Amino acid sequence: MTADDLSSARALKEVVLVTGASSGIGRASAIEFAKRGASLVLVSRSATTLVDAAADCRAAGATAVECVPADVLDPDAVQAAVDRATGTFGRLDVVVHAATVMAYGRVEDIQPDVFERVVDTAVQGTFHVFRSALPVLRAQQRGHVVVISSLLASITAPTMGAYVTAKWGQLGLVRTIQQELRELPDVHVSAVAPGGTTTPIYDQAATVLGNTGHPPPPVYTPERVARAVVARIDTPRRLKQSGFANPVIIAGFRLFPPVFDALVGPLLKVFGMSRDSVAPTTGNVFAPVPEKEATRGDYFGI
């Protein structure tokens, strides 16, 4: 690449692919990049809600928006989304991987296929994103991947074993990829780990508990987490905790495990569970629930 080519490339707006773009942190991140004038490829299982997300991004200032309905568990579909980005815009600068699903229930009670799907979405889905995106970034010798991790990738909580396993496994994969890319100083992989965030994931989660969950305090807005995602482009981090209470909670988990284990269950029941009554449901684990998708959930966030 000549100096003129490099200068022209830098002058162009970012090309950003976002998975999980129809709801929650993924949608908020897409809108935040749209404010920077990015060209976007939005990926989600929900084709109908992607249309709404695309409209939000155009209104926020996106240069262009492409929608690709796809499940991250389908490697061919993920590859097609990456190919859409490079084929339409000529390159790929940023990948934000936010696709995830969640389930509540004791490990002995949760259905095996639900447990496997939650874990597979996080681990295999992330693997598929890396497998498709990294060859492009390697060829370019530049680019960023930002994976939405979780506080629950660093601690554990009863009745959330599927999601905890998913996020611990995902973060292990992320850290391995970070090591494997050390020879490419301009290719960056960052993880952003939010605490409780007011997104619709809690209402969409599978549950066998007889009630739904809600984000435990302190509760953050998806827009706040999205700003942390965008900030990683200028300041990559191996793992960025997005939440001022996260380091305190993690310290308690690591330094005082007997105390943490005694408190986490009762505290989660009081502050992280709704008082509603619902029949056992698989939520959106196997298929999207478009009517429950939005940027924000029903809870106040800071």
C-alpha cells in the first residue's frame, strides 16, 4: 500500500460488522458507530428487527447500512456476512461480536439442549466469527474485534451455570486469540465485560425457575457499554470491565470465596430476580423473539 493509498484509507469512514445487532448492547454499539459515520453490516437472527435497527443507525448518521440475517452458529452464514462487508465496502475495520443468549436454572434442572445451546452460541459462535474475520484482518494487517463479554466471565452465580460456562469459555478463547495475534501489532482483539445492563436479554432468557430475571444493581445502560466498545478502537484492552462495581465484585469472588458463596445466592434472588410468575420457557435460545427485541429493557440504568 502506497502512502497515498494509506492516507485515503484512513480518510474513509470505518466499516463495522456487528453481530447481535438487533437488540441490546449490539444494537446500541451499532448506533454509536453510526454516529461516527461508519458503514455498517448488521447481523442478527431476527430479520424483521434488523430493519428497525438499520433505521436507527441511518438516523444516527451511518454512511451505509447492510442487513444480513444470520445465526452465529452457522459458519457459512457468518462467512457470508464477512463477505458482504468486504464485497460491498472493500474492507473490514471493526467487528463487534455481541450475539448471545441466556438461561436461568440449576444445572441439574436445566434442559441439556438449552444448556448446550447457550454455551455453543458463546463459544462456537465466537469461534465462527474469528474464523471468518481474522483472515481478513491478517491480510489487511490491521483491524479490531471487540467481543462483548460479561462480569459473569470472571465470577460465578447459582442458577446461571449455562451463561457462566458460556462466558468463561468465550473469554478463554478471546485470550488465546490475543496471544496468537501478537505478531500483528495493528490487529487488536478486546473484550468488554459489562455488569448488569438494562437490555431485553433478561426477558428473553430461558428459565425453569418459575420467574424471570432482571439486571442486578448497579444497572448500566446499553449506551454506556456501547461507548466503552467504541473506545476500544482507540485504546484496545485485553479485558475492559464496563461497570464501576465489577472490580469489587471480582475481588470478593477471588479473595473471599466462602463469604462470596454464602452471599451471592441470596443477593441474586433479591436483586436479580423478578417477582413475576412464568411457565418454563426456552425463551429466545433456539429462535429469536422479535417482539421482545429493542435497544433497552424495562429497567432504569445509569
